Amino acid sequence: QVEPVESGGGLVQAGGSLRLSCAASGVTFTNYAIAWFRQAPGTEREFVAVSMWSGSRTYYADSVKGRFIISRDNAKNTVYLQMNSLKPEDTAVYLCTAGQPRGRYYDRYEYTYWGQGTQVAVSS
């Protein structure tokens, strides 16, 4: 059983930075892709970024490309999401998930294990 646990959310002004962490216990970490999704009130859960398997490949949503960086420390079973140049539209609950997607890494249904989420709020 994989249990992703997120941390690092908070309130920040537009243009600021935050770093989220996702620790995933109970799994051989390198067997899983670890992704971040986000969900704002009244909206669908949307893909943000993913670190595939050992971390050699990463993919980003167009809305965060160039501002967010996903990285992983396999020795610590932890994935990080460095968020820079934050905008008010980045405000959402950010959820970490682990799975073994077959190509559709941006599809929430390709992932099996989900954390509870951490709130990120960006003020203008």
C-alpha cells in the first residue's frame, strides 16, 4: 500500500515561490511515476507535472512550464515540486499521486494512490 503524504503548502504573494514535498512510503519508489495534480474549487482535477520512474523523464502542463520544477530523491522516497513566479491562478489544493501510467501520464485515472493534498494560495 502506497501512502503519499504532501507538505509545504501555504499562502504566498504573486511572484513568490513555494516548494512542495511528497513522501511516499510502502513502495519500491522507482517502480512508480510520481505526479502532482491540482484542484481548485468547482474545477476538475488537472495535471501539473510528473516524474517518471527513476526520474530521468519529466513532463509539465503548459500552464506551469518554465515556472515549476519537479524532482525526486529516490533514496528518500520523496518528490519535490519547486513552484516559482506563482500566480493567483495557481491557487488550488495540490495532490501527489503514484502510479504506473501507460503513456497517458496527464490522465488522473492512470494513477492509483493519492495523498490528501496541501493547500496553496497565491494572493494578488
